[in-house]
Amino acid sequence: MRRDLGTYYVRVELADGRGYIDRWTTGYRFSDGTHDVTTADATLIPPTWESEEELRATMVWMYTEGNYSCDCNKTLSLARAHHQPEPHDPPCGDTMTLQRLTMVRPDVSEVVIFESTRDPE
């Protein structure tokens, strides 16, 4: 059964020394609005994961192969984390090398969930 595991964070470290932290909410939350739906009319989304292991696998996949692995999304995440204007059309690609992912649990304990086998650039 899917359940609220609490709020987790992921520390994303790039090989060039830059990085950022993302928040992962595992309980009920609202979807974002779209051009057709305002945020006030957004859909309530139930919990997605059944266990921490399932959440960890999703995190690793998202940052290594999924949507968060592309340079354009890394660029946007870095800009947001450093309170800088978001670039209008950041280039896509795979040039920003991921070095390490650290999951921070709701109890503030940490575990490295991904570490690159490549030497940092």
C-alpha cells in the first residue's frame, strides 16, 4: 500500500563542484496547474511509493536516466537553487556529469544512493 514516508531531500553533486538540493514530498500533494487548469483546481495526488527502497530507486533513476538527468534541467535546478534568473532556453545534452546523490531522510540521517565511478573532472 502506498503511504506517506515523510519529506526527503536529495543532495545533487556535479563533478565540477556545483550542486543543489531537491525536496521530495512523499505524501498527498496537489498537481501543478497547467494552462487549462489553475493551481486552485489542481488534482490531489495520493502517495506514490510503498517503501523507502522504491523511493530510492525512483530518485536514482530520475537523476541518472530520467528527466532530471538532462543538462537543461540541471541548469534550471542550479539557477533556482542559487536564486538566479532561469535561462530562457538552456541547451539539452549530457555534459554536466553527476558525481553523487545523497538521500536525506526525514530523521536527517543521510545515505549516498549514487556515486559515479568516473573521476571528477
